[in-house]
Amino acid sequence: MDRLSVLERIQKKVLWLGTYMVHHANSLRPNLDGAKVGGHQASSSSVVSLLTALYFDALRSDDLVALKAHAAPAFYAIQYLRGRLTSGALRELRSFGGLQAYPSRRKNADIVDLSTGSMGLGAVQATFGALASRYIVDHVGGRSRGRVVVMVGDAELDEGNVAEALAEEAVGRLANVLWIVDVNRQSLDRIVPDGRLRQMRAMFEAGGWHVIELRWGRRLQTLFAKPGGDGLCRRFDAMTNGEYQRLLRLPVGGVRKALVTDHEGRVDRALDRLLSDTSDAALGELVADRGGHDLRMILEAIDEAGRARDRPAVIFAHTIKGWGLPLAGDPLNHTMLLTQSQVEALRGVLGIGDGEEWDGFAPGSQEAELVRGLPPLFTPPAPSASMAEVPSQVDETYPAECSTQEAFGRVLGALSRLPVADRIVTVSADVAVTTHLAGWINRKGVYFPEPKSNAFADVPQAVQWKESPAGQHIELGIAEHNLFLLLGALGLSRELYGELLLPIGTLYDPFVTRGLDALYHALYSGSRFIVAATPSGVSLSPEGGAHQSVITPGIGVALPGIVYWDPAFALEVEWILLEGLRSVADGQGEAVYLRLSTRPLDQSLAPRPSSAYRAGVLRGAYRLVDARREPGWDPDANAVGIFAAGVMVPEAVQAGRALRERGVLASVFVVTSADRLYRDVRDPRPYLEELVSPEEEGVPVISVLDGHSHALAFLGAALGVPQMALGVDDFGQSGTRADLYRHYGIDAPAIARAAQVLLGG
């Protein structure tokens, strides 16, 4: 069996199925609302050769693959031909409950190794997955895992998060990473600028990667080697991307003239002689001979990449967007769909008979036999029996005045002395010390794939920066995208590698927005981890608006797949963090977002520790001050409820005392999770109905938090009462806390005034 010939026949089948399933979804399947289904026929076809080489030859059973999003149709066709999908599944591309538009582990976990979709994000999270794999080997043991193969479009490399990842020193040590860049020279709107490829190559080379480029196919290279062929090579290399794309779209007879004639109309006689034996039709095919469609060259390049054992590798594979289709090279083919007549013509070219549209490989055929002899595709290993037992409490005390950020550091320090610490890995984007990770780092060290010397080892330091494969803290540069994507990769360790890790990342709360796209992707991929974001809000008063986070509470409530918390007291941080670790450990819960503060609070304001107190904290709120017990309490005349989150609790208590002097009795509720309260509102028996008693029906409420007021603005509607929502609804600024609280109307007098307004005073 000529394996290469069989692979060439297989890629034709992949091209047909990938193209036809999109055509079926848009033109043949019933479409009640008439909306365009789409499917990216051109973008998918450009990687057919690359995917054929991978899935029918190069991949091994422990290789993980992350594909460019627009490769989905060809990828699904391959999964069908490999026996992991039915033809019925192909018919349901982009339908409700069917195959997703883009590879999604969350929706199609049986066939998708790693979610992609958002440009560049899936590629980087997959690459950090190789770092997670290396970390597991260094800490848990076992053999090294297979490669992480990442396929991206050239336009994806425009995304800044790709450059941020390549700049990480540890990434340059990941020898089991292979990127394949589909260089089809087209983005959605335009032809890619000419200098972009040179810049991309330099970016990878600067990161220490082994770089391979597949520019022209073997047929063109053979022609280049003939006498006079160097002139043709120079002619091609001198073309701009736009000029080359135009060459692809010329009528058969126009290609020769365009090649042998310069911009001033002069004919290159030597070049004309070189091409004289090539027919017009053959010449049209020859100019489209790109290395990214030459199966032999692709396989040789993958093999070469595998021999670069000390560093990652990248293959720049030049392709044609729309390869094999009538829209090949069209600068506007990104959203184009083949017409019925074009599909029928393609059927003839590829030899697909009537009624054979969904056929796979015939049993006993060379294609079927090749597939039968392939190693199985990646299947996640069974989870290790070695799991982490998260304690229900830690042996830790807290000072009389303590911030939630300090409490977080103390809890982590206590955990570092327990067996569960072996599974914890912390991550920070250059803010480890200022987010209270110093104690953890001193005890556990910093992780790096290779041991490093510490130039200050002989000098007393507050933080001992000892880097080695035994460390349990991963330090990143100042790049929040990297932070969230690494957390996403670490949080999938059990699903992908069979070993549980408990990832905890820290960053400044104002910079959650900077990495929000990456955080969303990490959650969409199904990962579970803990984010401690601190310091938060205008309570970080001297730093000014650029370092004050006011919209993050709303982000925490709105993000799916993660529970948002804003605790007030130290013990609440302990309970929430332990609950979050258990949620990650059991694989059933969600990720955790802790919004913490540097403002110390008087811990004597908190209730005495009890099971009821803890239960209320973990359900999202509890009653701190009960005005119902006050003499003269009247729900119809002088009663209000104050719901306060995080550091605003002291102001709420102080406001309640001031109101009491004016004859108004205020119950104070501490909201530890606006997220949990909001979700619970839709339950048949909302927790708010337990928290607020029937006798308080009709009592107006004030809400206050160190952030945008809308995060708690649902409470009045949920309770069916008037509400005044207080918060920080504008940019922050420098000043004392008292100045800022007064300016934004969240101090105790402002809360008291709001109560009197609600009561008509």
C-alpha cells in the first residue's frame, strides 16, 4: 500500500464531508427562522491537509490537540471517519444539542480534547496545559505525557495574548509543544499585511522555539531547481500577499502572463522559456502548490519538530484559504458558502456518487485498513485514586483588626502545613507578595521546570525566591491573560491527565477586567480553580481610580461557571476558601472568585462562630443585626433592612446605630455572595424568603457595597419592596477612605439618609 496515495484519497474525503456538512446545514436542512447557519467552508478547507496528516498518521494516543476554531467542519468529518461520530451527528452541525460551531470540550467532550473558539485563547491555554503536565510529572511522578499540538490561523497571532504567552520563560522549556500555523494570508476582512509573517517568525524565534516553514510544495521546488528556476523562485518570493492572492483568482490563461510580465509590461524571456512546457491548466495548479498542502512535507516537518527535544516547535504551513473549492483565494471568502451548482461540481471532481454524500470508507478498502491500524486518539485517563482531603477548618487565629486579604494569606499558610497542600498550586502575575502569598512561597518554593540559583540565598529576605521543579508557586509576568489561561489549564489536570490539582491564582481586583476574555474562556473550557482578587474597590483609597475596581462585583455575578464572593470577616474567608477547594476537589462544583480587601475590619463585629453563621455565609448572606428584637419595632412605620457586602459592613452597622437614635430600627444583613443570592431568587423557595421573615414583608431595604450599586440592586425586586441601592457608580479617585466614602455616598450618614428617604422622612 502506498501510504501517501491513501492519505491523499483520505484528504479528499475530509474535504468533501467538511464542505458538504456546512452546505447541508445551510441549504438542505429545514431552517424555520431562515437565519444563516454558516460554517466557514473556506477556513476549514485550508487545514484539510494538515489535519489529514495529523489524524491519519502523526498523532499518538497520548497527544492532545487544540484546533483553530474554523477547522471545526473538517475536524468533525475526521472524527466520523475515525469512528467517533455518526453521519447523523454531522447532519446536526450547529443545531441545538448538536455539534458546536467551534470545538467545545464543554459541549462535545467525547471528541474535543481542548476548547478553542476565541482567537488565540484556546491555543495559549492548551500550551499552558503542557506546563501543567510537566508540573504533574515533577510533583506526582509517572511518565511524561505526549505532545500538545496546537493549530492556529495566522490571523490569530495578531492577538496580544499570544505574544504574552511566548514571552513566558517557562514556555520556552516545553519540548512537548508543537504549534502549526495555518498561513493562508487571509483574515476575516482582508489579506494579511506582508510583513506579518516575518514578525511572527521572529516572535517565536525570540522565545527560543524551533521554527520550520513550509512555503512551497515539492512540485514548485522541483521547478525552482531547474536551470532558470531561481528566477521563478525570486518572482514568487517578491510577490506581495495581495498579488499572490490575485494570481490564484486569475482565469487559467491569465496566470502565465502575470508571472512572466513585470509591472512595466516587459516579458521575462528566461521565465517564459522555463514555463513553456507547462500547460495553462497545469500552471494554474502549480501556483497553488503550497507546502501546507503537501502531505509528505507536512509529515516530514512534524517528524523534524519531534526531534527538537529541548524546546517547543512551530511549523508555519503556507496554505490556501478555500483550498480545493471554487472560492479558493477569494479575499472575501471567509463567510462565503458554495452554491448548489458548485457543490454538484465538487461532487464530480471528488468522485462522490448520488446517495454517497455521507459515506465513510468502505470496509476492506485501503483507507479503512489504514484507519484500523492507527493508534487510538486521546482518551482521558481514569482519575487517580490519590485525592486531596480538604479540612472543614484550619488551626488559625486572626488579629482583632484583620483584612480579608490578610485572612486569605493566613488560611493559605495554615493549609501549607496540611496534606492537602501537596495538591495546591498557586499562580500570580507578578503580584505574589502584595497579595499575601509570601508565607506560602517561603514554605513551598517557586516552580520552574529546571533548578535555578538564587543570587540572594545568603541574604535575609522577607521572601525566599527559590526556583526549582519542586516548587508549588508559578510566577508569571504582568499578563492577566496568562494568569487566567494557566489557571484554566491547571484546573483541567484531572480531566486531561488523571491527577487533581487545586489551582489558586491571585491578582489585583482592578485587573480582572484586563484578563476577562481569558477568564471567560477558562470557565467555558470547563475548568475549576480559585481566583483571589485583591485589593478591591475605592477602599484602596490613595491609589486612585486606575487601581480601584468598581465594576467587578457585576462581573462576578454575571460570569457563568464561577461563584463570586465578597466576605467581610476573616473567618468567612476561611470557610469560603475551604468550601471552594472542596468544590474544585470533588469536580462537581464551580470555580471561585474571592473579592478581597486590604481594609482591616474590627473582627468583634462578626457573630460568634457557629454552624448557623457558617451556613449563612456559604448560602450568600446572614443577619448580623436583628432589629425585630428592638422595643417599638414596627414593620409598617420605622423598620428598614440594610444589606451590606464586604468592607461596607461597619458603615452599615454604624448607620443602624445612628438611625436608632432617630427612632428608625434597622436590621443589618451581610451579603457574602451577591451571586448566590441572585441565582437563588429563581428557586421555588428562595433563601431570601428564609433570611427575611414574613413579618418583615413590606420593609424597605438599602443595599451598599464598595463597587457598582447594581450588583445588589435586585434585592428590592426580589423582596417586592422599595430599595435604595448605594455603591460606587463612577471612576475612583485618590483620597482617604472617609473622603471617598463620603463623596460616593456609601458612608454611614449616606446610608442613614437613604433609609429616611425610603421611610418618607
